[in-house]
Amino acid sequence: MRRSPLAAAAVFLLAGCGGSSTSSFPSVPAARTYQIVDFKPTGPVTAGKPTKVSFVIRQPNGKPLTSFKRGSGPHTGVHVIFVRRDLASIIHVHPPIAADGTIATTIPFTKPGPYRMVVDVYPNTTGPQRNFQLFGSLRVAGDYRPETLPAFKRSVVVDGYRVTLRKAPTLHAIQAGFLQFDVTDPEGNPVRFTPWFGALAHAIFFKTGTLDYFHTHVCAAGAAGCTSTLGASQVTGSSSAPGTLNVGVLVPVPGTWQLFLQSRVNGHVLTAPFTLKVRP
């Protein structure tokens, strides 16, 4: 397989390491890691034009990864997320995976500029390492004018639907917290969520500047495979009534984070952005 021009590396237990010594100890070669290879498109991407994106995940043994977790929950297959560097745009898909490991989907990039790609991978393996992330970059041609991240506000309107945070949060890094949201339709009625990519809602977090990433889910009562883990901390979002979301927050470092809260109502996917301050 051809190496991708896209820079990518696995994180957590899959991070590469290397070193050398002038003593009698032997030098240690760089560890082999999972990588994104054969990435397409190889040429410019045009804003507003559907673009086919495809790639393969190569395992440390050099073979393509072809076996992924399956099931009804959100922790399956691969999540592919593109976020613009200024956090003004996000695209979140769960593309199909071919038998040979090729992951492909068509994406309409609506805004020009530099994007970070996150591939959240759930391989069909056993052990404590349930998933890992690969990262890359892509640029959409056009006049990129970075937008200023909006100040925190408790309520936003998206496509006529209102998403309201019940109270201002106090959040700390590496500590599980919760945000309670109410979602109403244009007439002011509580909405009914329908499952989308295995969850009633997806909470996708990116830190300003560094674009650190974390992802939690909201599931119906009794659903399995919805718990997100960071170190020894865990968080599980829930929804017990129409129009209500109890969103788990668990991010690795303090700072300013953008939450993209995504849910599907009436066949339409809503993406509600919230700017959050996370303390040490």
C-alpha cells in the first residue's frame, strides 16, 4: 500500500518511541505503530463540492486492519471527524469499511481552510486498549478567514431547534462531570431523539489551539457500550425523557474547549456548539 501524504500517528499505548546510547546498551529502533495509508484525495479539495475521502489503517505488522468492533452501540467501527482549525466547522461520519480494510465516504466540505482529521478506531481486539485515535490534516482550497470562538452562552438555536444548558457548569480536567440540556422544536415542544451512529447524542470536544480531542455519548436507559474512559475516570451520558440530555464531560487538560453536541430529531442531525472553560 502506498504511504499517505497525510501525517498520522496513533496515540495512547500505540505511541512510537525510540532512542540511542553511547554506552554498552544496544540502540532501540522506533516502534512500529498503526498508520493511515493510501489516503485520498491526493489533490486539492474544493469547498462546496462533494469529495470522496478514503484510506486504509495499517497495523504494526504491516497488514491492513480489517476486523473492527461491531454491534448496536456507538463504540464500533470507526468515527471519522474533520474539524476546521478555528473550530467553526465540524464533520462527523461513520463510514463503511470494505472487506480489504478500505474506509471510504463522500464529504461535502462547505468551508475553506485547514482541517484536522480524527479517526477514532475500535478494533476487534481484547484487552484494556479498547480504541485508539489516528490524526491527520487536510486543506480545503479557498479564502480562509479564521472566525473568533464565541463566548459561552447557555442557549443556542440550530435550524429552528433550541438547545439550552440548564445551568452554567464547573468543569475540571480528568474529572467526570455532567451537563444537562433541554432540546425543543420550533414550536417549543420537547423533541424525541432517534439513534444516530449508535447513540442518542454525541458530545465531541476539541480544545482551542491544540485541537486536543475527546468524545462521549448519550444513550437510552439500559443501552450497552456507551461509557467513555480517560485513565481511571469514566463517564456515561443518559437520556430519560424526551428533549433531555445528560451529557458526560471528561477531557484530559484544562483550557477552553468547544463542545459540538450532535443529535438526530425528525430525521435531521443537529449540531449545537458550546464554548466551555475547563479548570485544572
